[in-house]
Amino acid sequence: MYRRIAKLAGLTMDNSESNDLYKIFIDASNDMIFLKDEKGKYIIVNKHYLEYIGKKEEDIIGRTGFEFRPPETAEQCDQSDRKALAMNDIVVNEEIIHGRILETRKFPVRLGKGKIGIGCFMRDITDHRRTEQAARASEEKYHRLFDMESDAIFLIDNETGQILEANNAAASLYGYSREELLTKNHRDMSAEPEQTRDATMKELTVVPLRYHRKKDGTVFPVEITATHLIWKGRKSHLAAIRDITRREMAEKELRATLEKLRASLGATVRAMAVTVETRDPYTAGHQKRVTNLARTIAQEMNLHNDIVDGIRMAGLIHDIGKISVPAEILSKPTKLTETEFKIIKIHPEAGYAILKDIDFPWPVANIVLQHHERLDGSGYPNRLKGEQILFEAQVLSVADVVEAMASHRPYRPGFGIDVALEEIEKNKGILYNAKVANTCVRLFREEQFRFE
């Protein structure tokens, strides 16, 4: 039987050599192989086919499928045989036999003497088809989730910037059909300058572009989050894009409201400061000068703007508690008695009582309460030590001491700025925060800071 195939292949060898060669050849294939003659009888079968149908070679050679297979299976095979003969070409079919999916490649074979048989290569593709079905199901699930997402989502090729996939939300947001989006580059969506787009592509990364453009030309602000992935062998990224127009408008309105509140609060604080200075004309301008120095120290130390603002607000009214002190004591031109000085020393607590119920965005009341505290606990009113004292109050206390010593008072002339700086230098780390004291000294001696 194998000699006949050898002859077809143009080989010349004896019968045993031919049989052995072709037996080895077809048995080595992973496919199931058979050859039928013009009457549908099996001439050749390989071992994989025998294993599949559970028969021995001698059980099927010289017999048709109708003689050893179920009628419906034999009929199905016979129909595909006839189709290959009728078409005189290779015919690929999928046949379900015994619950398995088989891919068959059947073709006519000239056997000699005008006879034509049917050859077949057949393989079991059940597991392959199940894997494909699972993959399709997974992809369908992914597409459902993809399209359920309310944000616009693009799958973008890293190298070219080509949009590979887009969800319904993207089409709706940008005003294109999905088909149109798949013809575009992600740079087409941007309303940023060309150099920004080029830099994005050069870096092969996702740069959140501030503004995008719709099909109708509308420019709108976006928030972009992205993750890198490999999609069908291509380096890509998945970008989720959110229209933040409403958020940006709300933020602008909020900023405007906050600016109005800040301005209103500032006006209120300045009014308080004027009230204090009206009762104590000899220290008029003291709070402003202390505020200016304290704010400059804080800025020189690179403190956060919010802390600087808190120091500035507290500085403007740090002596507001003096409205509870009799005016004759505040303006007394001679040295204060011990009793009078005790009355003066209540002004931090009085200021705290006035401010504690005002909802400042900074700890203004406590800064005012603590601005006469000292690191070693020798200050007042609560003899706080070290880190018990707010840092803002430590800044304000240095500025307060320097301005008070340098300026004139009703009961004494000013000592001058050099004496004031010597005081904080001598007591830095003892009474005053060392970093704050050093910064203050540097401002006057190196940066030419002066009180206005």
C-alpha cells in the first residue's frame, strides 16, 4: 500500500523500504491521516487516526466508514468526501464527531488507472476552539465594561500615537463616531501648542495635557490618568479622560469667594488694629511694623504661604488685648509700677478671649495668646516651654521684641536696632528660637531690612 504512495512521489525502492518509510512519515505527524480509494475504502491510516477511533489497522483497511462507524458519523464524513471530489480541490471543514470538534482538510488523490481517492489530514481543535470562545467572551466582557465607563477611554499606540480603541463615552465627549476616532492620532485631540504635543510623543509617555478640542472646535479642560500595557503585541497605554469644565468653573467661583472672604477678614482685622492704636497712640504703627518684620522672617525661612498668612494676620492684632488696659497706663510717661505692669501683662489673655470664637483659617487666637512666651518658660501668661509654643508665636515674639526695643515708648526712649539685635543674639536658643533669631539678624545686617 505504501509503495503506491512512493510511486506517486517519484521514489523507486523495494516494497518493504517504501512501506517502512511512509509508515514512519505519516506516523510522525501530529495530524490524523488517512487515504481512501475511489469506493471510499480506507487504504492508509496513521497511528493517531487509529487511536482516535479506537480501532486496529486490520479492522478498517479495505473497509468503508459505514462498516465500523455510527451511521450519522459515516454519512457526515462521506458528504465532505464527495464535496472535495466535486470541487477537485482542498476542502477545509469543521466536523463534530463524538462531541469533539475536528478540522478536516480533504483533497482528491489520483491513484492511477483513472481512479481518484480521497486523502485527509485531520486534527482535533476542540481545546483551541474553547480557548477562542473564552477569549471572545472575555473580550466581549471587556468591551461591555469599556463602554459602561463614564469617562472617555482611549487605547493608544505608544510609538505612533494612533488611537487603537475608543469607548462610547469618548465618542460622545469629542463629538466623533467611534469609527472616526480610530482614524485619528491622540495629538489630534489636543488643543495644546505643537511643541507640547511633539514633546509628548518624543518621551513616549502620557503627559496630562490641560486642554483638548472637540470635533466642533470647542476647547475644554481635561484630567487624564493613564496606565501602560501591551495590547496585541504593541506597547500602548490606556488613557481615561475626564471633562473637568464644571469642576474648573466651581474652583474659580470658590477661589473668588475665598478671595472676597479673605479681603473681608483682612478689613476686619485692620479695623481691630486701628481700634488698639486709637487707645494707645504712642504705640501706633507698632503692630504694622512687627507684622512686616515677622512676615519677612517667615518668608526668608521659606515657610509655607499659609503659615506666613497666619503670622501676618496675628501680627496685625497681636496687641488687641490692650483695649482692656486703662488708657492712662498705656500712655503713662514714667516707668510702670509692678501692679501696672501686671495689668499690662493680661493683654495676651484678653486678646485670646476676644479672638477665640472667630473662625480664622489660622490659629490666630493662640498665636496672640503665646507671643510673650519664652523657650525657657520665663514668659507669660502660661510659662510655656520649647515646642509647647506655636512656631508662629515664636516668630512673632522675636519681631515684637526687636521692634519694641528699637522704638520709643512713653516711659523711655528707644534703644536702637543694634541693641535689639544684640538681645536676641545673646538669648537665641534660650528665650528665642535660634533659627528665627539668626534669620532676623541676617535681614538687618545683610539684607538691609529697615522698619518703615
